[in-house]
Amino acid sequence: MANNANELAVLIDSLQLQLKSKDQTIALLIEQVRILKHKHFGRSSEHLSPDQIALLFNEAESAIAQTVSPTVSQEITYTVTRKKHSGRRFLPPALPRVIVNHDLPESEKVCPRDGTPLHRVGEVVSEQLDIVPMRIQVIRHVRHSYGCRCCGETIKTASLPPQPIPQSIASPGTLAHLAVAKYAEHLPLYRQEQILKRHGLDITRATLAQWMMDLGTLITPLINLLQDRLVEGPLIQMDETPVQVLQEVGKPATSQSYMWVRRGGPPNHPIILFDYHPSRSGRVARDLLEGYSGILQTDGYGGYDAFGHYPDIVHAGCLAHARRKFVETVQTVPKPMQSQSEANRAVLLIGKLYDIERAFKDNSAEERYTARQARSLPILKELRAWMETTAPNVPPASLFGKALHYLNAQWPKLVRFTEDGRIPIDTNLVENAIRPFALGRRNWLFSATPKGATASARLFSLIETAKANNIEPYRYLREVFTQLPRAKTIEDYEVLLPWRFAGTVAMLKKAAA
């Protein structure tokens, strides 16, 4: 009888385990269905719902009251942005003006009452924005020749200034326009070919592509100089994004290659460099960072893990990636229950950390460090305790379980921003630098050859670095393509660095004024 009872108990335990396993499987399947539905029908934004925001602000206020340090007197405030009133805006005064005068006919310049001639008493001025489509012109280079009348043998001809692409019909302005159109405005070369044809120019896509590759070679010395300045800076953020190259040796046309992106450089002079490589191996990252010592900030991709063992590199993580995983978990829960979701707790706590960052974003690195030590560390301690309590009760294969695992595995790197005020809380700056490339990739889809991908990487680097330094890309590239063929010394190249170019333009404007 006792044996039967024991066997029955064992059978019940086995069935309960099976039921538990089936329940977990069903829950995972339901979660996957919700994920697919959200990806297909839902919003891609990571913004919180109004209920979550209210809860976040209430909790943030109470947390701030508890964690305020007497050594940090600055308070955190929440700014409500009001919608600006719509209406006509003034046109920028820097734009050139074309004056069009409108006058009364002579027959109307008399008073209708007494016939006295009218005299001018003022004027009414209104302005319209006028956009002139692409204006194409031909620059004719006339080189004068001189000969000797005595001997009849000596002939000298004025030399042509060095050109960005020798023996080409493309001027620096044309090349700058085409490069900006493709890499800043995401206009594929085949569309530019059609636009040029509508203006009466028959320039094939193959010719345009060859010009882009020639420009990639031309700007190589400037890219090398930017690389030297990048590794001299105190912080580099790094990320990578896929790119398809059709004629990659040893790889099928459908395979993925990668564009590696680094953002760093001297303080106040950001540098953004793109590098093409067929592999996503961590070896590529090590080659790109050769000779660098300082802070490296990345996401959780395992190819960067080796840098955690480098004595001269401080490896920091990205809290935005950790938050994103919890946001995805919350979004799989029905909306009425999202604010009560356990994963929402992590979203709210991380939100408090971002509130502190916003409050001290304009402060010095030392002041940010002090604020993080006083205010961020207690929140991180609470987040850690919550994670350790919650993780054992969550199936590891679920979306929530994966988010908790990522948070735990990346924890030492995620909290590193509290150790140095120069370290951002996330890698959003380098992710923002990738976005123009991702937008362009949707239009031109792929690169034909590795050489073309490398040229694209260099041109993207120059344009995005110019934009990061608040320089208009066309004006900058036009000057670079004009001056670079004439450069001979390191000083000639250094004067073309984006921030040096900006300083030169500002100086010329001041002198003209």
C-alpha cells in the first residue's frame, strides 16, 4: 500500500512538472505571437505610455527627495515643452536678395480728388522664397601659350591647376554636389543619372560610380589624419551595421558584410569614421583600435569582450540597449496591464537614471561624476537588488528572461558611467551617426565591389564629421576637392580638417564684416 502511495506521489510530481513545462511553452508561444503582432501592427517607438510616464515622474520625485546629497545643490527639474505657435517665419537674412520693384503707372500717380501729382511717401515690403533648380554651367579653362620669335623653338603654356580627378570633366563643385546628394541626401547614382539626363547631360551611372571611387582615393590622406586625431581622444564609441557587397571575394552576393563606425576625437571636435570590412569578427575591432588607450564604449556584442582585459582601455556599456530589451518585454503585455508589468520596474528605474543625466548634461565632467555618485548609484543598487530577486522566477528563454540575463551579464560595463563623468550613459551618439548610412542603404541597397564600399565609407566619414562639427557638407567638400590635389605638406592637409575649415570660414566672415 505504501509503495502504491509513493508511486502515486512520484507520478503526481512528474505530471506537475510536465504541466509546468507545458505552461511555460504556451507562455513563450503567446509571447512570441504578441511580439510578432507588435512588430507588424504596433509602434516602433520606445516611448512610455502616459500611465508609465506618470508613475515614472511620481517615483522619480520621491527617489530624488531620498537621494539628494548635500554636496550637490543642483536640483532636477522637468520641463514641459509647449507646442510652438504656427505661423509665417522670417526668411534667413543670410540668403541673397533679388529686389523686384513694383510701381504705379504714371496715370495713377495723381490725386483722384484734386489732380495734384502724388509724391512717394514709403514702401510696403514682402518676401517670397525662390528656389532655382540645378544650374549647370561649363568652366572653360583657357591656358595661354607663349613662344620665342627669335629661335622659334621655345613654347611655354600656362599649367592647369591640379584637379581632383585628372582629365575628368567633373569640377570640384560637381563632385561635391554628387557626393552630398548620394551620401547626405541618400540619392542613388541611378537617380542622379536620370536627373542629369533631364538637364541634357548624358553621364552614365558607371561614370558616376567611378568618380566616387576616385574621390575615395583622393581623400585618403585626410581620412588617415582624422584617424590619428581619433585615437588621440579620450573616448571612442563603436558600433557596426550590415552592408551587402555583391562582388566580395569568397562570399556569395547575398551574404552580409559590415560597416564599422567609430565616434570620438578631441573635445568639441567630434570625428566619425566609417570602415568597411567583410567580417564582424572582434579582430576587426582590435585592428581599428590599434594604438588607442582610453575609454571604449560599445553595446553588448561579444566581439568587443576582449577589450575588457586590455589594461589601457576602460570598456563601458550602453544602458539604452538594456532598457530597450525591457521596453520590448513591456510592449508584449496588453496595454491595460503594461504599467503593472514586472519588466516595467526596470524601465522606470532606468528612466530615473536618464532624468539625472538630462539634469546635468551641460555640467562639467567633475560635476556629473559627483551627481552620479550621489544620485545614480542608489538607483543602480535598487535595480541590482530587483534583478537578483526577480531573475530566478523568470523562464530564461522568455523575452523578460533574456532582458534580465543581458542586464546581469553587462552589469560591470553598464555601471561604468558612474566612475567617470566623461562617459555617456549610452552609445546613442554613435547610433545616431549610423542612421544616415542606414537611410541611404534603404535606397541604394548594396555596393557592387569592396573598392566601392571602401570609397563610400571614406566619403560618409568626411560628410558625417563635417555635419557633427556644424559645417555645411557641400561647401566643405567643394573646398576639400579644390585644395586637396594641391596639398604637399602635413600643414596643407591639417588646414582641411573640418574644425580648421570652420575656423577659417568664421575668420573670413569676420574680416569681411
